[in-house]
Amino acid sequence: MKLTILGSAAAEGWPAVFCECEACRVARQRGGRNVRRRTAYALGDRLLIDFGPDAFWQSVEFGIDLTQIDDILFTHSHSDHLNPLELAFRRRGYSSVTRSLNVHGNAHVLARIREETKQPAENLHLGVHEIGPGQRVQIGGFAVTALEAQHASDEEDALNYVLEKDGKTLLIGHDTGWWLEQTWELVAGFRIDLAILECTYGLLNADMRSHHLGIAATVAFRDELQHRGALAPGAHVVANHFSHNGAANYDELCEWFAPHGIEVGYDGLVLDA
């Protein structure tokens, strides 16, 4: 199971467009792994997870042939993870499109696509599939279980995902605070080989009731997965989805996480479960 991190930043990207903070200044100076597009992933050659404002840049930079993508799985409807404008360009007159594309997400995701493209799904060659917490569906050869994330919970049911294929199990766990008990109980039934965990707040201390995590909470989250028996022996754990406001660039994050056995995600990192 090959996963490519196409983006590893929170909503503003990094360096944020107009930001003068030290973390953004350092990212502009150092470049490389310190420059982060908005978070998204490619799983194999046919499935994307999230499709935000950096999708064009990501596809060019990392050799993603969007004409061959069959499915996009969305975690939630926030603009850094969903850019309906790009989907609107599938319309006749903008692009020559013959292949269908399946989009999967919660009701808010599907409503944004419908309202902002201003087109019926068939005009965009889209198959539209709603998914909610606790559901288990088949997408592109993967068994996908939707988990209730703790993120924008007053507005919508943001989702994390467990994906299984060929005896391997992957967790996509960005954009969440500490899970509710029912989510911990559900995930305890899996043995995860590769876990991508939330770390938006970086060096900031995140309240466990927040809708994001910082580095200490990320480690605690990993430890809770272990406590629940949800991690397979030798599981690979990667922190991702970083905000410049967390005040730690790539090297600083690596230094902090190294003693805890957690890898720091970056744009272009290729992982095998």
C-alpha cells in the first residue's frame, strides 16, 4: 500500500502567503521540506484523499495523473481540503472529460460541491457518494471505515478514515482533537500498520478539547492507540498537518519527535504500509 503525502500544511500553507512570523521567514530561507502545501494524499495511482487549493501544483510536482484518478475521499468540507472550483473545470467547454470520477464525503462536502460548481453532477462526470461516521464502504479496492473526528463538530461530521487492502491497514487521522470514546472503541478493532496523525499546533500546547493537536498531544494520541491495541507490531507513525503558528520548522519537529519514534511528514514523502 503506497501512500504519497502531497501536502502537509494546515489551512494557510507554509510559508503562509503574507505572514511575517519567524517560522515562515525560516521556511522561505531554508526551502525544501520546510515548504508545505495544504494537506492531501495519493493512495496508489487511483485514489486521492482530499483535494484542496494546491491540487494543481501537487499533481505537477509529484507526477499525479489526474485523468487516471477514479475516486477522491474527502475528510471534511473546509476550504484547505476541498476546492470545488477545480472540479467545476471538468465541465464541457473547460476540459475534455470522458472518464467518471467518484467523490466521497459527508453531507457538507457534497453540498459545497453542488452549490459552488453550480452544475449537476452528470455535467461534471461525477459520481457522488455520501459517507458518515461508522460506515464501512468499498472504494477503489479499499475497505474504508469512516471514523468520527473531533473537528468542526458543531458544523459537520468531519471524518478520519481507516483503509484496508491486501492485509495492510492505514489510518488517516489529521484534523481532529482527542477522539470521543466511541471512536476509540471502533478503532481498537483494527491493527494499523501506518498511522498518519494530526499535529497542527506544533509546539503549542493543545487543550485536549480542541479540534487540533500539538506535539505532546500527538504523542499521547499514538500512545492511546497502542494502549487500545490498535497499532500492529512495528507500526509506522507519521505526524502531519502542521501550521506555521506552531512555531517549529522541519528540523525542529524532527528533533522533538525522534525520541518518540514518530516521523515528521513533508510534501513528497512516500510511505509503504
